[in-house]
Amino acid sequence: MLRRSFLAGAVTTTVTIVPFAAHATPDTLAAVIKEVTGGAPLREGKVTLDIPPLVENGNAVPLTVKVDSPMTADDHVKAIHIFNEKNPQPHVFNAWLSPANGQARVATRIKLADSQKVVAVAETSKGEFWSVHTDVIVTIAACIEDAT
């Protein structure tokens, strides 16, 4: 009887669902990128972002970032940063690199809350920031939980 009583009580528990989570905005995206770059100019080129332009489910979107770099002690990619425009948190991740990596390449999966712009920024040992962006259409959104 004790187990049935517990289950009956569990069924009556109130659950609060947040229907719409706060999303970042293009202004938030720009501010976060500026924070990472320290206001240094973003150059286009050298960075390739391979991400599907259309994804059915935003819960596991594959992406690969490659940066054209010799990866020597004097000239290498120090970090690759990924940002997005509409997720609750616009700064998705950082990958820290060194010449020992041999090549500047990172592959992972990310969540996307909605159709939006994804930005990859590569930080070099020379203090330069190279970037590329692409728009991704998402048919089933992810990241709908509250960002708190």
C-alpha cells in the first residue's frame, strides 16, 4: 500500500512549464562577441564553418570549424569560439588550441533554439580575430528551457 500511496501523491504534483524561454538578440550576440574579442575588428576569411543549412531537430546540430593556419609556435590559432543569435545563451562554446594540435579544427554538436545565425570566431596568436557566419533553418526547436 505504501508504494501506491506514493505514486498517487506523485501524480498530483504540480509542474510548471515555461512556454517561451528568453532568447538572445542580434544586439546581445554583438555584445558577447565584442566581449570575447575586446573590441578588436573581425576579419572575414580563413575560417570555414560546416553546418547544415536546414536541420529537422535543433537538439543535436553537427558543426565543424576549420581555420587555415600553419599551427606553428609563431603563428597558430589559440581559440575557436562559437556564438548564436537566438539561444538563451549566445556564447555556445570555446575550444582552446596550441601548435601541438597540428591543425585548427573542431567538430561537435550544438543545440539551436530556432532558425538563426551561427558565428565562428578564430583567435590567433598574433591577436587577430577571423570569423564566418551562416544562417541555419531549424524546423523543431531546442533550448526552450529557462536560462536561469
